[in-house]
Amino acid sequence: MNKIGYYLFIISVVLLSACNKEAKIEGTALIGDLGSLNDTLYFYGTDRFYDRQDTIVLSGGKLVHQLELDTTILGYIYSDRFKETRVFISPDDQLILSLSASDSTLLEISGNKMHTEYNQLAQTLQSSPDTIKAIKDHIKSNPFSLTNIAAIEDFLLYTDSPRYDKIEDIIKELPGSLRDRQAIEAINNKLVMVQRAREGRSLLFFNLPDMKGKFHDRKDFKNKLLVLYFWASWDEGSKQMNKELRTLYKKFNKRKKDLAIVGISIDADTTQLKNTIKTDTLSWTILSDPTGWDSQVIDRYGITKLPTLFFVDRTDIIVARDVSIDSLKTLIEYELKNK
């Protein structure tokens, strides 16, 4: 081998070594191979240990996003294409993001023990008749895991049938390191607000504008049975509820002097809201609070999900919250019959 060939060989070895070093991912990272998609993903933490949102560019389905962490955190990742997905990540974890085989709007995450624990719990709850026992068993098996906080939020609080009465007792079973987390503080604060708007309590204050800018409060529906309906035009559950409420409202059309439905929308986009009102032919009073989940009314009523229905009697006492459409129909019929 002549000198030129030797030098070219050495240079190629150096370049290959450098490329290999560049290919190796160091430290904490989210790594994805999502087909050939191009998208913008957003990752955010849910407490003071990572109180910011990162923007992640997905190009050709590939992503590598490195994080600077000094403790384990709870977070979410989402995009316009993908629903919010839970993220549990510790320093030096390298989590793998992939497409869900069953739902094109979901991401699947693997790569550490916490995600394995959480996925196993979710599977257990699908077949378990006793959600409370399943979560308590999970806490006993994984006492210090952040998946315990996620279990309380996802399966007891932010669910179609919240279990407010059980959450406080379950929190007491958590170790101090978890009870001190900001997420648990937020849950406790939410429970306080829920208690203020529970069955048997007086209806809380609201004063919001309708689509014409006129403000309404409870006095505008004095001496009427009141259905208070928290919703948003972008929420899938609200879309179905609009259909069911429209049928119910039609059924009691002759009793409008005795019954009022008041929708409180948290749409930020009022144009989209107005289009939905027109498209869905919603004829009851609709009030707008474009501050979304930061709404003072949402906070005051302890709303944890959309849609949420309250039924209030003529004396402003909350008869039921988180009530189903079938139960609401029965309650209205009973109240109208016993006027």
C-alpha cells in the first residue's frame, strides 16, 4: 500500500468512527420510529420538576429528543395527529415511541419499568370488576412508582364515572415522597372544589356571556329546573351528548317554562363554537368561556371531564352531578310530576 492509499485508509477509519459516535444516543431521550410521518410533537411535564413544553419535529417518522433531568417526572406527549399519551421517565432512560397497532391516533411507549407497570395495570383494570382493589394492589406492589399518581388521575378522577369518595383514602396509602408531588396537591385541590359542588349543595355562582354577548346567571332561570352542561365543540363525548340532549329537550319541549338547559362551552375558538351550534341545531342557552380548562367556572365546579351534566332543582340545590343522560331524564320526569 502506497502512502496515499494508507492515508486514505486512516481517514476513512477516523470518519467511520466519528459517524458511529454520532449515531450513539447518550443520556435521557425520547426516540421514535413512526413510519414515514412528518409532524410536530409536544412534550410537557406536569409538575415543577419539568415545568415547560418542548417542541419536537418529526421528520420522515424519525425523532430523537434529549431531555435534561435530575429526577423522575410525569409528562405527556401529543400532537394534532396523536392524543395525549402518558410519559414516565427517569434520568438516563431512553424511551421508545411507536405507533399503536389498534388506534392510529395513539402512541405506544416502552423502555422502562414504569411503562411496563402502567400498561399491566391498564390491562388488569379492563377485566377487573373492582377498580379500587386493583389500584390498591398496584400501590402495594409498586409503592414509590409515579404510576400510582397516574392511576388515581386516569382511572378514578378524569374518567366518565369519577370516584371522588375513594380518592382521598387511596392518597393516604401513598408514601410521603408521592404525596408531596405537585400532581397530588392538584388532585387534593380538585377534590375540595368537587365537594363544594356536590349533591345537596347550593348551586355555585356563574355569570357568562351567550353568543350575542349578553351575560346570564342563575337568576335568569329562576324557579326552573336547570340542567347545567359543561362541554366543548372539539370534544368527542360532547358531540354525542349534543345529540342526546337535543332529543331530551325536544321531549320536554312543552315544559320549557319549567325546565332550562344551559350549556357552558370552554371553546377557545368562538367561530368553531358558533358553527357547531348551527350544525348541531342547539336551541338551548349556550354560554361561552374561552379560557378553556383555565376557566374559573371549571375550577369552581371541580370539573374533571367533558361532558359533565349537573341537575339543579327549583330551589338551587344540586340534585346530581356527573349524571348520565338516562338518569337525567328520570330525574326531570320525577321533578315535573311532583311540582
